[in-house]
Amino acid sequence: MNKNLDFRFSIRPIPQGEALTFAELEERCRHNDFAPSAVILHHGLVGRKEGHDYIYDSGYNAPAGDGLDYMLDTTEAATLNSTSVTAKESLLNSEMGLTNTRFKITAPEYHGATWATAYRGYGAASQGYTDPVNISDWPGSGALATAPIVRNGQFEFRGNRLRCWYVFSGSVPLDHPGLNGTTKAIRLASTSNTEIGQWMSPANPSQVTIHCLFAVGNFTGTGVKFQMQVYHNEISSSYLAFAINDAGQLGYMSGSTFVAVPALGTIAFSNDANGDGDYVDAGDTLNWYQLRITVDYTTATPSFSIARGVVNTPSDYTFSAAGLAGWVNGAPPTGSKAGLVNFANTTANVLVDEVW
Ligand SMILES: [Ca+2]
Ligand SMILES: [Ca+2]
């Protein structure tokens, strides 16, 4: 799978703090959407249009069940025009999934008004309110919250559970009850060999640690059933691949060869006893594991470590192995950077959750 045909090569990088044009924001928003025909656009979009800062309500409302409501009615408009930042935050968070510690507005202004930042609804679907409202005091005044290494790692973004994730091949992963007590996880179905990934934002891309919870369920055939891949070169499709085979052995790929790492032991598979696609019914068996992969590209010979816990236990790394160096499509030169994390199944049901 060639992953260099992605949007990042067609959209210019934006320095932090630089205002975007509205067209740029819309383009980015669309490219971030995993399936444009099936998702809500403009989820909490902050940007500029004609020199003015906006939080933009596209006129698309959220799907039922996620509790979002992007439209402004007159009561909500009154709240957003009030002096209570707490009330504004409460409304914007509950109805748009926005958090003011994650927003910074630069050079705020708004045409013809003394205030700055607008939340604006348009059109017939706007629940009766079409004028912009004043939320200039809503963005947080302190430091921005630290960006996570991946976004929507819980697969629980309201409005689109797969937001920020990109399906490179196969089928759209299905919903599954979350692992470790969360609401949702994804299931890569055994009927489709699927790749789903996301470009990462690590603080130091040459020394990254990434975690997830996973379970491998019912499958057919032999060989490797699940891989978690960390790309250091998407143009040459070069990456490291943590892998699990049909015997439950853990290891990594060296080219097309699976290399078992005995120190990582074997996992127990999950069983969907009633065959309905989930692993939470009476009679089903759910065995999930916490995985941690650390890659260091700064050394003369880049290497990685793998650690994983005992079954159904968070924050446990009983099994681990370090100093590993097997790669697919080329070893990384010193100074490489982790770019993409990707999950792939092969004729196996695989559950993934809590990527961080
Ligand atoms: Ca989750
Ligand atoms: Ca079941």
C-alpha cells in the first residue's frame, strides 16, 4: 500500500499561529474526514474569512446519537452572547465538542463589531438564528493543551467515530464496545483485510512511544493476523511492523518474514461464540492486551522495543523486548522520523482501542 498519495503533499504546512484562509480550512477539514460522503463537515472549525476569525457552523448538523447539535437556536445564541464564559464553554463543548483550552484566536476582529470571534449559523437549518454571536472571550487565555500523538485515539469523537483516521484499504472498521471500559473500539472484520492509520504528531518524531489496546479474535488461515506499523518513510513504504501470527506469537516483520520474539510470549485469542461480530456476549471470550512500542531513530542503528501486558489489564508491561531492528522495505537511516501509525488485519477479526 502506497501511502504517499495522501493530502499532506497537496496542502501547504501552516506555521503555528498563522491564520488560514477559509478555503484552506475547508480543504483541510475535508481531507481530515475519513469518508466525506458519510461524515459531518466542519466540526468546530476555527479560521478566517475575509480577514475575520470564525468558529464555523457549516449548516450540516450532527447525526443522531452523538449528542451534538451544531445549529444555533435563539436561546443558545443568547447564551453565547452572554458574559458567562463558563456558560459558553458548556454549550460549545456539549453541542460542538469544542474545548476552549484547545483554541487560540490570533488577531481577532469582526467586521462592524467591537467584539471578535463569531459563531454563526446559516440557512434554513439554523433553528431560527442566523446572525453571528460574540464568543470573543471564549478561547482559552493560557497555554494550549498539549496535542496528543494521535487524535481520536479512543474512536469516540462525537459526530464521526473515525474522525482523523484514514482507511487505506479494505473496509470501514465496525463499531465494537470499547476495551477497558470505554464506550467504543473499532473492529477490523475478518472478511476484509483492512489498513487504517493516522499521521502522528509526536513531540519528538525521532524518539516516539505509541500505545494501544488490541484483541485478536476469530480468524481463518495461517500466517500473520495482525500488524501495528510505524512508518518512517511513506514514499518508500518503509516501516516497522509489530505482528502476531496464527499461533498467537508476538514479534515483528523483517521484510515479509515474521520474526517471533519469545520474550513477548503468546497471547490468547478472543472468541465470538455466537458469531454476531462482537466479543461481549455471554459465552464470548474477550482477551485484550495493552501494547507499547518505542522507536528510537537517533542512534547509529535505529531500533525499537515492544512491551505488552497480561490479558485484560491496563498499564501493565510484563512482557518486553528491546533493541529490536527488523524493518519492512528498508531500515531507517539515523535521524528518521515516525510519520504514520497503521493497523492491519489479515483474515482475522481485530479490535483496536485507546491509541495514544
Ligand atoms: Ca474507546
Ligand atoms: Ca458475540
